[in-house]
Amino acid sequence: MRRALIAFACLLCWFPILVQAIRLVSDVDAKHSIELFRSSGQVSEQLVVSIFALMVIVTTGTVIIEVVRLIALHGLRDAIRQAGGRTLTGLVLLGIASIMNVVRGNPVEREDNGSHTQSLALEQVTAGLSAALILNGIREARRRQIMLAVGDDVPAKLSEQSMETAMLLVSAQGRQLEVSGELHAKVSRLCDEVMKYESLNATALPCSQWRVIVRLYGFPLVEDSDGAVAEFRKARALELMSWLVLNRDRMRRSAARTAMWEMNCTDATFSTVVSDLRRSLSCLVSSPSEELLPITFSDELPLSGTVCSDFDLLIHHHRQFRMEPVKHRDDVVTLLRGVRDLPFAGTSYLWPDLDGSTTRLVVTAVSAAQDLATWALEAGDPEALMVSTTAGLRLLPGDEQLLKLQRSTLASR
């Protein structure tokens, strides 16, 4: 909200500056100033001021042209998303939105206790725009976390309360949002949690005797041990399966609905999604699907330990590889061969980018690829070296360490 208010104030102050700049440029005696400079080498103060005034006019014209172009192509709200909140164009757009709100401003409202208070029309109208800027900032922070990953620490998973706040911001991009001190506190807590890190806990991962694997690197796939792929009638069922394998600490219907739906989801809709998930699992395994996703009459939605993801297996075998490289080399190579693309590629899931799941998957796979490639170069294993560098660069193109190892592979060949 503060950014919108600053943009509003700056835009109002900019018009007098622009008018004065035009006056300075029109009043300058350019011919006299140039002759003075040629004859004596002196630069008149009037010429210097007019040059700066001309720069102000040119900058203003450039910004106005870009603002008009963005509004014509995307509309005011989407234009702000395109321009971003830290650019001059984005601030101008925010200022325009604020001025429009003042023009349409709500009148003074009466509270229940009879007192009068000025309505928050400005904040309510710009709340959706600010929500978009906050979400863009979170996504940008996630991208930076991938580039700056160090060691085994990965971004911490958002709490259920912060995930609820994030989805509230998603839903607020196209409508008015009730602004309150409580909301400000929730957004601050969300932004703080985005920057927190944690170490992955490998002991709780279900990596032994798995029967169904959810492959998350690329478009999500659910397979059995023989490689048969499950088919889902509803896309939400596949999304629910992906969410469950990554959130075993909160396998509840309420938590899943909060993360997956930006608007309220009815009980009937969610039950239909769960039923389709069980149907798909029953077609994949010979035993009843209730063994993998038991039927409950509570908020719990427990997933069997025999269902795991390639992310779980990669964490487990990467830890084992560090202790016994030769013994677990094949396991890590097999998992890195299965890295088909960026996590959740081809989907429109919102929660992986917001809660850091995509970032954790990328950081973990790139770390495993770097360790395997370094070992393979020393051990003279060109196959493992090629597989690891290919998988790592598929997730993180331009990584200097992987590019250096890849060049070593090509040189050895």
C-alpha cells in the first residue's frame, strides 16, 4: 500500500516539474549560449538548466508512451504486473490507478458507534495491484534462492497460515481486498517465511519398498514399479497426488484445499477429486486403492508410505552416495536420467512456486548432479559425468560449475 501512496504523491508532484521544464526549454536563448561557448569556452548556467529540463521532458515522453502501450495491450491492472513495481513505468501506472481511485473515491462512511471515518477507498482499489506485486516479489525471491543455493540448506516450507495468506493474495488480484491491520501482519509474516531456510530431513522419507512413484521433474506422472502410468480424469486429482507426496506433515483435506484452490472449494468438489485419485490408483495397483489412500471420515487424508516421489528418492540416495559413492552411483544416475524438465513443467499449479516446492526440487537435483559429476570426473566415469551435467543444466542452464564439468566431459571424449 505504501508503494501505491508514494507513486500517487510522486505523480501529482511531477506535473508542476514537467510544466516548469517546458518553460525553461522554451525560454532559453540557445543561439546566444552556443556563441558564448564558442567564443569564450564558458557554458552558461541557463544552457545547463535547459539541458536537464530537456532530459526531464524526453524521459516523461518515453514513460508516457510505454504507459499508453501497456494499458492498450493489457489493461491497467495487467499493465502494472507487466511493468513491475520497481520501475518508473510501474510507479507511474500505480499513480494513475491511485488518481482514478481518488476521482471515484467513496464518501465518508459512518461506523457502528456513530463516529465518522474516511473510507479506505485508495487502499481497497490498489490492494489487488499490490497483491500482484507482492506475489511477483515472492516468485522473484524463489528464483534468487535457486541461483544462490549453498550447501544442503533449502528454502523452508511455508506454514499453513502463510500459505492461506498467499492464496488470498492470488484471489485478490482481480477484486477488491478488505484492508486491515491483521492482513498487513499476515503479509509481513508471509514475506518473512519466504526468506527462511531449513535442512532436509532424510530420515522421514518413505524410500524402502515403494509401490507407486510420483515423478515431479517434468510434467507430473504417477507410475508403478513396472513403469505403468496412471491416468486421471480430473487434473486436480493429479495435482492432489503431487501435493500429498510433498506435504506429509499436513496431509489434511483443509490444508490441501487451502493450497490448491484460490477460491473456496465445496466439499462435493473435493470429494470428487479424491474419488478420482483413488480410482486411478486402483487401476495402477492390483490391491485395493484404500491401502494407498485410506478412506476416512475426518479431515485427515493419509497417504501410504509405499507411495513416494522421485524427489524423496533423490534426497535419500544422494545422502547415501556421499557416504558410499561406488555403491550408490547407479541409483543416483537412474534418478538423474529421470529429470525430464523443470519441476511441474506444463502445469498451472500455483502452490509450488509460492511455498518453495519448485525451488527445493531444483536445488536438490542440481546439488546431486554437481556431486555426482565431480566424483565421476575424478573416477573417470564419462557416463555418470554426462548424465549428471545434462540433468543439472536442464534445471539450471548457465551454472558455471556444471558447464565446466561438461567441458571436461567433451574434452575427455
